[in-house]
Amino acid sequence: MIFSYLDDSSDDKRKAHVAIGGIIGHEIWTNLCEGNWIRETKSLKKPFRSTECECQHGQFANWKKPECDDLMRRLVGVLSDKRTGVGCYAFDVPVQLYRQVFRNSKEDDPMRLAVAHTIVEMARLARKHRERIRLWFEDGPFHSLIDKTYKDLKSLESWKWDQRGRLFGNISFGDKTLVPLQAADLVAREGFKLAANYGVRKFRKPVLGMWDRLGMGHYTREALELLREKGWPSSLDAITSLPDDCYLKEQKNYGSEFFQRPHYR
């Protein structure tokens, strides 16, 4: 059984980028990761949130910047530890580009695409390794959207969920007291930041720290136009009918190092 814990991230108004990200691994690896994470955050009074840590808000308001940076470095170390580390995954949808291709799109359509693509990617991962996979999502404003997207995918005749559905346990939702969702929060934010800053700023230290264990994807105009040709957003078949490496084709825009498959052990 593969375990996957996922969270969403975006800019404040979800006008530039929306991303889904998190951690992936067998139960033994996610348990080891959780234990190491608890060790590094045992002094915190509340669950870790990466934005608060970086910006010195919330429970980090009285922390010095070097203290916050050190905690972030240690938590990235938990995720990247080759002895006990888990795989990390993030997928980004550029909202402005999405709106250009889908001119009459609804407000939550970019996030719906990020969610649908992530669920399909997790199914492909499970199929590749001949495993079952169980998904946890951060509970929040997208609970209904995530739940409906999952159920709609299961109902697709074309994707043969009678076979592929057996890869999944039911999806679950939790809050940040579920420790692996704290790790998912960090990975999702770094995935969003990687997409938002690419070509503008240098790679952030957390991204570089987890690079060997990070699978990262990003929709290009070519892939979005192909989705439109296949009937998205009215048809979820558009997602399931895409080639596994569809979004890897336009590597010239971002460099091949930006596109990696989820690392899994």
C-alpha cells in the first residue's frame, strides 16, 4: 500500500498559480518520516505551517529569522533523508495561461485540473508499481471539489475504474494535526513557489534540499490546448486520455530539470 498525503498551495487570490503537493511512500516510510518530523517540531505549540515559519507569523512571530531558517532546513532534511525519506510530489497549473486557453472557465477550474491530474498521477504511480494507494487531502475550502472530482473519475467508463478503482482505498481528509499533512503543506508551497519563481529568481533552498526526491510537473500551453481539444473542462476523459508524459513535451520552456517523475520507494 502506497500512502500519499496532499495539500494545495497558491498565491493569495489564486490568480497566478495553483498547486497540489505532498509526500508519497509505503506506510513504513511515512511512519518513519512522521516520527522524525515530530522530533524536529516537538517544541512547537501548534502544527507546523511553512508560510508562518518563513514569514515569522503565527507561532513564529517571536522567532528570529535564522531560527526559522534552521527549522525549515531540518524539516527539509527529514524529507530528503535517503535512509528514511519519502517521495515528494507537486503539480502546478498556471492560472493566467489557463484562462487564456479556457476563456469562459469557472473560478475553481484551475484547481479542479490540479486535483484531477494529481489523482490520475497517483493512480498511474500505483499501477506502475502494482500497488494499492490511499490518499489523504488537507481538509479545507476544496473538500467538496476534491471529493466530487474523485467520484467523477471513478464513474468514467473510459478509464476502466472497474480495474483501476481497485488501486485506491477511499480518499480521506484531515487537518494539520495529522503530521504528514504538515509535510505536504511544505512540499505544496515549495512546488507553487518553484513554478511562480522560475526564470525570475534562483531556486529556493528548500527545493534544492529535496531536489533528488521531488517529482514536479507544470502544465504548458501545448498541454492545455490538447486538453481543450479533448473536451476539458466538461469532460474528465480529457485528463485520463492524455499520454503519461504529455506535460513533459515542452521542456524548452523550463528546462528538463524542472520536470521529474515522483520519486517513490
